[in-house]
Amino acid sequence: MSTAARERAVRAGAAGAEESEPGSVGAAGAEERDPASAGATVVEGRESASAGAAGAEGRTGTDGERAAEYRRRGWWREATFLDDLHRQAREHPRRLAIAGRRVAESRTDTLDYAELDRLTDRFALALLELGVQRGDFVAVQLPNRWEMVPLIFASIRVGAVIIPISPVCTEVELRHRLGLTEARVCITLPEWSGTPLAEIATRLKDELPSLRHVLVVDGPLPEGARPFHEHFVAEEREEREGAAARLEGLALGADDPFVVLFTSGTTGLSKGVLHSQNTVHSAVRGYVDAFGAGKDEGGDGDRAGDGVGWVAAVSTPLVHYSGFAQGVLAGVMLGGTVAFQDVRRNEALLDLVERYGATLLYGPPATLADVAASQRAERRETSTLRHVVIGSAPVLQELADEVHETLGARAHSLWGMSENGPVTTTRPEDPEGWSARSNGRAIDAMETRIETSEAYGPPSAEASVGRLKVRGASLALGYHRRPEAFAAELDEDGWFDTGDLARDDGRGGIRIIGRARDAVLRDGRVAPMTELEAVIGSHPRAEEAALVGLEAAGGTGDVIVAVVVPRGGRGPTLEEIRARVTDAGHDDRFLPDRLELVPALPKTLTGKVRKAELRERYATTTPAP
């Protein structure tokens, strides 16, 4: 990364958006927290209760002072995730690090810390033999498989930047991502859901001069590709004489760029969010501390837990921030275990929870609803489960209740973005049912601010809605080769505009209302689009739902259109979804005016609904509401 980009990161408070997926007490710990210097959610210049300890210093200090403060508090450190792996391999060599379920093969691949450490060196040497040099980019297009994990650490080991890419990535997007990063290596599958991934990647190798090697994990090889396991796994390169010397001095430092995570690309081609290990560490540290991990640890900012009690079952892809960082990196940092599966079979997640004694389960609302239903149908042992963390959409009270009743664990709501990872989350100490009313308070390394304006309705002491801005230690370094786009989202004090609308939850946290560009106003109030979508999508005859606002005939206001994917054939009627919205306690002014039933919603690669496409599709003359 350029010096300018590094300086930009510090100016930003090296404070960024899974793609609104997408921790609390932080490194200093609750006992050391100084309320006078704690961060706050700010609404129209009024400070509400504390919401993270990125703090007043972050607002007023110089760039150097901010960086020093981040290090003092342990949000940034000199150690890296690779150092964490080495330490776990020394101290707990036989402890289980990862368990990757291969659903179709009915088998689970496992690695303990000694094996993961050894394979990291083996994979690193394999990268060197492909000509990968320090500063090169390595693309990995895999589902949740064990190979992904040593590839992450091997890239750090040789000083390369890893680019996690989803197997559902289109050819257009893959060309864009490989070209933008000038990736030297692409590791992929033969095919995924009928798409010939290896053929596409090999074809792109002929188009992109920087792409030298395509390696295929399992299955047939197109001409020009190489077998992954033969090159990376079969030969014990780490046992060769001089192997350690070849790797000496190559590893990335804590402040070097180490991963590019691409955004959803709802308005065009995706942007590559560039993170250092420190920006990710601050987010991961805050996330695990929110749920009580490492409370008895000693030491300074380089501390890490012994992993006892941290076993995470992760339903989200390892190529997304949540799976990559909150799953894999958090587990290695703590010396815990992360369990995952290669395809989406929500009912099978309970098998992972039962088999490995998971203490934390992470996923979106639809996944957790399926898990709860599966537990009702066939009970599994879940007594070890303490936290169910739900991201990417609002948590309804009925889901929170169902999770607690069936799994015996409390549901938590989390909000974050690729540019910063997890920013806010509800806590174990919050009131019962709080996850259904709030997205939580900021983790200690971050702070939030809600900037209201007349565009989103008149100010209200109870429910002022405004643009959500964030700042703190986990903000990304920037957008790779798009510095102007990243700079456009930052103000001079390092506040990053998330593009989301939010309101104060009354306890120092936030409640997400929806995307600013999708805002619909009724009688001067912003419709809570994300909450309404969650309510409608939870109808027994609805698979999922999206809401869009269309201008009514004569420009007399916005019409709310509910676009619903039916569950099992016959979908709900307009009257039924209106009744459901009313029963959920929402204002009648936000009732949908029109219903469209569709077989599927248009989505980005990360599962975000393309609302612009829906608005264009249904922008016909519509009566006024």
C-alpha cells in the first residue's frame, strides 16, 4: 500500500461499512473504563449514554495521538494473527483449531494447532514456488473448506495480501476483482452450482497479464490449470533443509495491508476494502470481549486468551468479514475452535454445535430461524451454547424468544460493515429482549454518531433519524486503488458515512432504520424499512421480502411496494401483510400500499437486494397512498 494510503488510514482514526451484514468491553476492560473519556452516540450534538471507548481522545487528538491511544488500549498491537497461531501451536499443539464439515461427503476435516501451523509453512513455501513475492495478491475462491484457513496464514507468512472471493462470483465481477488487485494466483473449484469456475478463471488468466497461476481444488482440470493438492498439500516442503530460512523476514507486519474484502456492489462494480491486521484485530477484540472472552487474561496489548470456552459455530462464508475475522481469526487469537460447513444446510449447524460443544453460534435471522425449527423437530444437545449472535438484518422478538426457548441461549443483535467489521452489538448485560429493539452499543474500539437533518424528518426527542457515522480503530485503510471513493465518505475529523439511517435506542446504542438511498418518508417520518421487511418476511407464507418506495402519480408522495417471495407456492395477500405490520406495533402510515409476488429477489453476490432494480421494475403509474 502507498504511504498516502497508510496516512489516510491514520487520519481516519484507522476508525469504516460486511456490507451491513455482516463487540463490547474492549481491550481495556469494563473495570478500567473511564466514563469521562468514553465514546458516545451523538444525536444532533447531544451526547447520549456511552457507546464504546474510542472516545473523546479520538475526536480531538492528532493522528499520532489517536494511533498511540489505540495501541495503549490494546486495540492495535505489534503482534499479528500469525504470531497468535505460532503461540497456540507452541502452547496448545493438540487443541482443535478448525472443524470443516463436508456435507455431501458426510465427513468433517479437522486441524489442531500444530497441524495448522505446519500446513501454514507448507502452503507458504508452495506460494513462493509459484513466484509469489511480498506485496503480491493471492485470490482464493472457495466455500467454507479447511484449505481456506492455512491459505490465510500462509499469505501473511510470505507477505502477500489475500483476496477472499465467493464461489458465486460472476465472471464479470471475478474479472474486475482479479484485474483491480492484479492477483498473481487464483485458487478455485472445478465448478459451483453448475458454474465452471476453473474454466472461467483459466480463461481470465489468458486475459489478465498479472494472473500467472490458476490452481483447482479437487476435480478435473481445464487446460492451463494446476492441481491444488498436488502442489500445496502432497509435498512436505516444510521438512526440507533451509525451508525456515526461505520464509525468514517475509511476514506481514501488523500495520501492513493483508486482506481485500469486496463490497456487495449494489450500485455498480464492487469496491475492494483494504484492511491491516490491526484494523481487523481491533474489531475482533471488541467482538469477543462483548461476549466475555478473555476476561481473566493478563498482559498488555498483545494479550490473547487461552481459548477455554470459545467454540464458535459459524454459518456465514469464510470469504465474508464475519466468517473470515469473527470466525477464523477470532478463534486463533483466543486459541479456541471454529466449526463451519461447506454448503448451506441450516439444520446441520446443530450437529456442529452438539459435536464440538459450541459456545457461540453466528448467522443471519433466516438461518437462526431454520436452526430453531430444526431443534424443535429433532432435539440436539445445545447446553454449551451461551450466545447466538444475529447479523445482517433486524432481530424480531418472536425469533429472539424462539432461539431462547429451543436453544437455551440468548439472542444478540450485531451491526457492521466490510469497512469496519462489527461496530455495534447488544450485550449479555442488556435487558431481556433488547436485541429486538436495538442493534446495540459500539465496541470499545469504535464510536458512533447520528447526524440528523430535515431530509429525514423533523427532529424528535424520542426518535430522531439521521445518517449513521462511525469512527475508531477498526476503520479500513481504504478502498484499493479507489482513494477518492473512500475519501468521499470521510469528514475532516475521521467520521465515516456508512450510508445507513439510524436512531438512538435510548441506552447509548443505535437502531438501524435502513439505507439512506432507500428512505421513504410518510407524513414527515422515515419508514423503518429494515424492520418492516423483517416483519413481512417472517409471514408463514413468505420466504423473504423487500420494500421499495415509488413516487405516486402526480408526485403526491411515496408509495410503499412490498415485493415478496412466496413460501411453498401461495404467498400472503396485501391485507395479510398489512395486518402483520399492524400487529407488530408499527404505525399505520407505514403500511404497504401494493404487493408484488416474485419467484426470487434480485441480489448482489453478498445477498443484498438490488432495490434500484426493483424500483425500475415497478415504477409504473401508481395511485397515491
